[in-house]
Amino acid sequence: MGLWGWTMMIAFWVLVILLVVWAARSSTKSAPPRDEGALRILEERLARGEIDTEEHRERRAVLEDRR
């Protein structure tokens, strides 16, 4: 492999690494906002019966006041 081959191989691997870094960083940006995640968890806890409706209302009000 001559100089051209080595250059192309290095450029290829740099491109692969950049694509992996870009994909990892863009996936963290698509996470739901913190409050929406908290509301989802609250809904799930209500559905599983871990909390009653009164506690659900109180906690939901607290979360909505923080917005």
C-alpha cells in the first residue's frame, strides 16, 4: 500500500469515529424533557397501584407547578 492507500484508510477510520460520536451525541438530545419523564413515571406508578389517586393528584400538581 502506497501513501494514497494509507491516507484513504486513515480518512475512512476518522470518518467512522466521527459518525459514531455524532450518533451518540444526537441520541442524547432526543431524550424527553425531565418533567415529561417524571409525569410518565408518575402515571406508571398509578397504573401499577403503587400510589393512590389522591397522591397522584398531589404529585402531579407539584410537577406542573415547576414548569
